[in-house]
Amino acid sequence: MHCCANIVFSTGIAPAVLGLLIDAGFDFRVILVGMLAFIIFGWLLAQRPIAASQLSQ
């Protein structure tokens, strides 16, 4: 259950962080590149557990 709480917290805090970055004057393209970097990093982190689960089947 601890993991689910982190997911709920992160989806709740994301709009506030995005608003703060826009208010601080960050270019929206810079914010998008940062989001893309987080998505790629998360995808890379997920590859090992996905491969391990496919090998065990």
C-alpha cells in the first residue's frame, strides 16, 4: 500500500509544481523536455522488472 500512496501524492503534486515552474518563468519547452526525461528514465528503470517477470513465466 505504501507504493500506492506515493503514486497518489505524485499525481496530486504535479499540477502544482507545473504551475510554479510556469509562474517562475520557465519556458514550456524546457518543462516538456524535463517531463520527457523523467518518462524515459522511468521506462528504463522498468525494463529489468519486466524482463524478469517474462523470464519467470
